[in-house]
Amino acid sequence: MVTSGRTLRRGLPRERGGDAWPPQGDAPVDVARVRVEAAVAAPVVEQVLPRVEEDAQRPPRDAAGAPPRPAVGGARRLRGGLPRVPGGRPWPESGEVPTVAATTVTDAAAAPTTEHPPAPAQATTTPPPPAAPAAVVSAAPSAVSGGRTLRRGLPRVAGGDPWPPSTAVAPAAPAPAAPAEPATAAAPTPSEQPAAAVSVAEAPAQPTARRGLPRPEAAAPQPTPEVAPAAAPAPTAAPVAAMTTAPTPPAKPATPRAAAPAPAPKPAAAASEAKRYGRFTLKQWIGASVIGILAIIGAATIVVQLTRWFIGLDFMQDFLAAYPGETHLPEGAPVGLPAWLGWQHFFNVFLMVLIIRSGLQVRLERRPAAYWTPRWSKGGAGKISLNAWFHQSLDILWLVNGVIFVVLLFATGQWVRVVPTSWEVIPNAISAGLQYASLDWPLENGWVNYNSLQVLAYFATIFIAAPLAVLTGVRMSGLWPKNAATLNRIYPVEWARAVHFPVMLYFVGFIVVHVTLVLTTGALRNLNHIYTARDANDWVGFWLFVGSLVLIAAAWVAARPMVLAPIAGLFGRVGR
């Protein structure tokens, strides 16, 4: 039911020289809505009034918690406003008015209304307990605290007093809050209703939290939930206190922030660097190998042509006739090769290949996969890497096989085939070398006698290179006494390291040249001499040679920590 309402507040004229707007008169009031709002605001009155006396004893504070600016002479100066009539004096006139008890409130609550529609707040906070519009309580200035004196404006009726009265005080703004989820206000029970009908008008909304720019994903503001009206309560007895509320000022709409531009896509990651094998990648190794092979072929061609020119000279022809490239064996020298020599030859090759592989691993490894410690070790003494253990174990087997070979070599008289017995071996070795360099192979019969160059090569390998490898290896191994100061001073470990690696390179070169000459100077016959101890020209020795290569390759692949660790565990402790 709508009845006669309240007198509208008249503002400035809408055109120069016109009447104040809106026209003087009463605005209709929705009684049902007034009753609902009065019932909802009743808890606010019950909460505010008991705290009036307590708050009155506190010194006034502003919204930031600082004391208000002191007024000169117990009063504050009013700012002069616009004249009430054309040509009149400013109203209210500037001057001083008595200061009330509470004079501060947040500036946000006193902000003038705007013509912009309200926008939703972005910050989501917990709303205050009473979800009702704030009420402005008309009470004595001395009885209200935490508020501020309202600015007095123009009179509501012609010839009346300025509005609002000088005693009207706005309550202090509570903590900023964002709108909560929509809810329906339940009708209060008779016991919760006010004792008398109260006059309620719309009051300014509580100041909300300061709203910043919206997030990029907030493309459009969401509608603010509204409280659905409840059933009107029945009228009650006389009012306890007169409450008035002012119209809710629309909040200033938040300026939407432009959507943040999406981050620019990062450039595609550069292709990972090719895996390196040592200092070079696979392509670099292939390229270097091709260049190296071409260079070797070119150099060999030059050497062959120069050698052929050199041995074609007259004095060189006389030299080759005097020294054909071999020396005669002493009387009673054995003929042919025994079977044990073939087996010793295979074991020697098998061990040498694995020794070279494990030696390179020990030299190049930075973080061993596992370590081996002797069983008799105390406190971890003698701890070495698993590859070093494998290398030293192979050295011991190779040393044992070499000792057996040398013993059988002298026991059977085969030593005369590999040990020089006259100084003529040197010019004959030079002659054989020139014949090899000119690709005009020297006449030879390995089943009976080696040429002088072969004799010197076998002698250097068996009686010089092998002992050097053993002596330098023992000095660098854990078998060498660490506390022997005199021995260490006489034989420094640096000397052993400086000799051991070049000796290994010599063995590699010897194996390459030896296999090359075996395959290029009558492969089938030479392989039968080595593997079958026969002077034949069939394929038996060749297939035994192929089988030995397969066995060596299998051992090369199997020589890894997964296989070596269980074997090493039989002779010591394996761990990290």
C-alpha cells in the first residue's frame, strides 16, 4: 500500500532563473517496504545504542585511526555554499560552528553521488554481521561517537532551516566489504519487531572496499545480488528512536582494465648440440676420418713412387743384390711352427685387445661406475675403479701367458727365428723395408724363416715392448709399495706414466701392420701357419681366424660393469 510520503529534498534549479528542483511536495512512500526496512534495521539500533556511552568516552578518530584536526576556539569553519535565491548571500554562510563529539568519518562515505550506475566490486571480503542498510541515528551529539557531523545543505522547504539539522550525525563506516551471496531476508518474529513504528528512508550504503582495475578475465561486470523483500511485519507500539536513512548513492563504476596482452610465444628452442665423442661429434669424426684416409692414400702414393725411383738407381740395385732382406738360420734350427705357438698367439691377441680397451677407459673415465676393494683391505686401502681392476686383471693374465710363451720359445729352440744372430740383420731389414715400400714384396717363406724386418719387429715386441709395459704397469698399479720412499725416488711414477702410454700405442701400431701384412702377403697360407700349424693353402685357418674375431668382439661388448661386477665380487668387494 502506498501512502503519502516524505517531503522531497529540493536542490538547485535545472535552468538559470528557474525554480528549485524537484518541485516542492511529498513523495509517496511504500509502507510495506518501510516496515520491512524498519524490521531489518532494528538489530542495528539494538547494537548501536548500547555502545553510545562507551564510544562517547573515546577520543574521536578518523578513518585512518588518526585524531581529527583540532578546531580553533572549540568550533570548526564551515565552507560557504551557493546562494539560496538569485543575488542572495551564500548559504550556509562561512563561519564557525560548535564542534560535536564525533567529527570524523571516511571520505568515501561522504563522496557525492554520481550519474554513473553502480559497478560490482572485484574484491571479495566477508560482509559485516548485520546484512542491512546502514541507519543514521538522530541523537544528541554527545551521545554518538565514531561518526562525523553531516554537512548542512539547503532547506527542504522555503523559509525553513538548513537540512539536515546540525545534530544529525552519520555513523562511522565499518570495514570495507564486498557484496555477499544473494539471500532472502526472513520476516522477524513479533519479539524481534521494534516496539513502535519507525520512520525509515533510504540511507547511504556502507562504503565498500576500494576497487581496483578488473582482472583480464573479467570481461563484463556481474550483476549485484539484491535482497528479496520479505513479508511486511505487523505494526507495533510507539517508536523507541526515530531513524532516517538517505538514498543509497550509486558507486562509481570501476574503469575496466584492458585485457593484458598474451605473452609473446618464445622462440623455438634451438636444436640440442650433437652428441660428442671425445672432442668431436660423429659427423666431425667421419669427416676427419675421410680426410685422414685420403691424406694417407695420397702420402702412400707419393712414398711408393719415390721408393720405386730410389731403388731403381744403380747403387741401390747392387745393395739389394747383396742384402736380399733375410739372413740364414743357424744349423739345427727347427722348421715349421708348433701347435702351442698358434694357441699362445690367439690368447695373446685376445688379451691385448681387451687390455688396450680397458686401458683407454681408465685413462678417459671421470666418474667410475663402480669401485673394487681387496678383501684384505683395511679402511678402504687399495680401492680402485672397476675398469682399473679389469685392466690390471688382464695384465696379470697377459703376463702369465707371456711367461709361458717365452719359456716354451727357448725350450723348443724357436727363439732362433725371432732373435737376431748376426749384424747382417740390419742392412737386410732396410732392404726388406724398401721392398715393402715399393709394393714389390720380398720373397719370403714364413714356415721356414722370417725376413730380417720381421725378426727385428718380433724381437722388439717380445723382449723390449712387453717388459716395458709390465714394469710401467706395475709401478702404476696397487701392487707397488706406496711407503717405499727409496724406490719411489729411484723410480718416480711420472716416468712410468710417460712410458706406459707410448708403449700401448706401439702395440696398436704393431697389430695393425702385422694383420695387414698377413692378409696381403698370402692370407690363406699365413692363417694356416698361425691357427692350424700347417703349411697349406686351404680355408681352415681362415675360418678359425673369423671365429677368433667373433669371440674377441663378444668379449669387447661383454666387458661392462653389469658383467664385470659379479666376477670382481669373487675376489673383493664391489660398491660405489
